[in-house]
Amino acid sequence: MLVRCLYASRATVPLDPERVEAIIEQSRRNNPARGITGLLCFLDDVFVQVLEGGRDAVCELLGIIMRDERHHSVRILSYEEVVERRFGSWNMGQVNIAKVNTALLLKYSEKAELDPFTLPGHATMALLDELVATASIVNRPG
């Protein structure tokens, strides 16, 4: 059974490009063996991530993420059983929302900022879907 989990968290230390790249590379190394695909979005100290895969694999990875000292305030925004993946073509895609048109952020939020902690989970997922549709994705795996 496939599931999709959308969660948000805050970084414990500032996110420099090297730290983000290390997280992406770790995901790309580990997730294929788990059958997990997804999308990672970040801005300042906020992460928003979608994990897709088998229920056990996604739940186990979420447990690892919750214990990871690089994150705090992990909040599950949405968890659902699905019949197909939305992000199946990536081991882990990355969206740099700092380069996104602010009008897109305002479409889903009161302010032109990424704050998934105040948005409904379905609004955050809709925003991610638009980011995919507008090709706002960087560092696609080869």
C-alpha cells in the first residue's frame, strides 16, 4: 500500500547550501532502497517535505526524521493512502522557494512567505503541485 506524508519542520541551525546539499544527497543515497520518493522544499529555517512509498517505509523514515537533530518542530500536515505517486520520478527533488514568484505564495497564504505551520495541509500540497507544474525544481537526480 502506498502512502503520502507531508510534513514541515524547522532546522536547528541555519541552512547554508552545503548543509542542504548534504541532506539531499543523503536522501538520494538512502531512499531508493526504501522505495521512497518525494520532494523537499526549503526557505530560511523551514523544511516542507513530501514522502511517498510503502506505509512501513514512510513511517520508519518519518521516525528517523523526528529523531534527527538537524530538525525540530516536526509537524505532520497530511498523511494519506494513495493509489499512485505524484513525485515518482525523483529519488528526492528539491524546490528552492526563494526563487519563486511571490504571487504564487500569496495565492495560498496571507503573506508572501512559506509558513506551512499556519496553512492547511491541502493548501501546502497545492502549492507544491504548482511548484512542480512551473518547473521550479532544482537539483533533479540524473
